[in-house]
Amino acid sequence: MTTDCPRPQVMKLPNGHLISPEAFEDLLKLARKERKPPVDPFTRRELPPSTTEEEMLHFCSAPLQALGLERFVTRLARSELGEPEVSSALGFDVSQHPEARSKVAIDMLSRLAADTEVFAKKSNGATAPRCLFLRDAEAVVRGADGGARTEATAQVLALTA
């Protein structure tokens, strides 16, 4: 299967259930081998024989994606959410402390600095899902835009339907 989406190694689902794309494929293979219809391991409902590779990927990585959530949900960067960038610098400097001169302390500080850079890069490149109709949830809750609350209510009802 080829896809532009990165496939997670393991996905944690509600109630602590774990599944990987490979495990889902194994589930389908086992069902075929036993000549039984495959069942969803969580709901125990039969999976249709027309389950496509794209549907398998959605089930394993973003189960609700098959519902067409792009009509309701978008992903926003930190800057779009009004959040500042995460700094890649350590929040402290103990390099001049006498105990910070040993090999172990130097290695630990080096590792902390590297971990901070990785965390900042990951955080600054991450996006967060937001409902299209609730980009400014505070304004909707405050009722600052009278039509926004009505529109948001209609969208929530459409989403649940």
C-alpha cells in the first residue's frame, strides 16, 4: 500500500485499546484463513468485504476520518492559534556551577539541550485539530457574534447526525 500519510507504529484508542496498521491487516488475513467474516476488534461488528486499504489506514491511524471530518475539522499551527513558538533554549544555565564540570554533568546538560531542541522543533511544527465552526470558541461562548453561536449549533447538530 502506498500513501503520503505517515503510518503510526501503534495507535492508542479509547479504553486503552492498541492497534497497528499491520495488526489490522493480520486481522483481515486471519478472518480469511478461518473463512469467517472479519470483525472490528472493539465493537465486534462485521467489517464489510469492501474494506479498502485507505479505510484500513483510516481505521488504524484516524478512525473517524472515514466520516469525512474535513468538512468540520481543520488543523491549525501554533501561530494560527495565537500561541508563541516554543524556545529551543534551556530555561536555565548551570554550566558555571562547580558540580556541572564533571563528565556525567556535561553529558547530561548536552542531552538536555539536545532534547529541548527536538521538543521545540516538534512542538513548533505540530498542528492541532480545531472545528471549522469554532475557530474562536471564546467568541462563540461569549456570544460576541450572535450568528456564530447559531451557526456553531447547526454545525454540531450536522456533525452528530
